[in-house]
Amino acid sequence: MSLDPNPFVQFRRWFADAVEAKIKDPNAMTLATATPDGAPAARVVLLKEIDDRGLVFFTNYESRKGVELAANPRAALCFFWAPLERQVRVEGRVEKVTREESEAYFRTRPRGSRLGAWASRQSAVIPGREPLEARVAELERQYPEGTEIPCPPWWGGYRVLPDAFEFWIGQPNRLHDRFRYTRSGSGWTVTRLSP
């Protein structure tokens, strides 16, 4: 098995393979966070950017994941591309992206998604769907078609800064290949793990 010594390069190769294979939502990833006392929570979010620093997703900072990341800024990600029998796990510290990055991405979102970011106080308890729909209708009047919808102050991006990557390739008899990259000075050390 030939792997690039840089896990970001390797990840981009596998991600391109997933896109080429027409896997639905190849950028879907499980995001795991934890409270300060270690209670875990996981959900699926979408990867929106990868650069040489880390992997970026966007959300409501007041959501459960946002509250957990404010208190415990570490996370784990997992991509699973079943048709390719490949999985990538990422672990690392998390930081907010700049306000400029959040606003730039927000402007690329569909109008309905931008209105939804204002309407939803993500993870808050609501009495039913009607108040949510009423809030969207109110926002549609406030921001008619063609009007710029600003990025809410409670909404933006996070960048996961990896300390480790693990690349998993399915093999017969459950004797899978697993390769773990860990930071080593300014580079990476690659080790093979038993399946």
C-alpha cells in the first residue's frame, strides 16, 4: 500500500476518489465532541473546506456542539465511504475560523439556508414547527428577494487542527489495513495498526 507521507495530501486523494465514484455527500462526516467531564455526542456535519491547517465545517456557535467545543475544544471526525471500503478518522484541537471566513462562506449559501440560520436557535427546545415557520416568514419580509442577508453573529465556522489521521481500507476476512499518522515535530510519523 503506497501512502503519501503527508496525510492532508492522502486525504485529498481519497476525497477525490469518493467524488469521482459519485458517492452521495462525500463530504459528510461524523463529528464527535465531548463535555468537559467527558460525556460524548456525535452527529453528521458537512466538510466545507480543507487546507494545510485543517478541516472546516460551519454551524451555530450556540448549538450543543458549539457549547461543547467552547468548553472542550477538541473533536474527532470520521468519514466513511462504504462503496470504496475506506474510512478516515481525524482527531485534533478545534478553533473558530475568522469572522471574514465565516461571512464569505455564508454569502455562498442558498437564500433559504441563510434565512434558516437566522430562524433556528439550533438545539434550543421549541414548542412546535409553527414558530419556526413564522420566524422564517418574518425574515422573508425583512430580507426580500435580492436583499443581502447578513451572517448571524452566533453562526460561523470551526477548523479541526489534526494531531492524528487514520486511514482504513477494508480487506477480506476483516484483516483490514489501518495506517495512523501522528504529528512528529514539523512532520508526520506513519504507523501500521493491527486490524
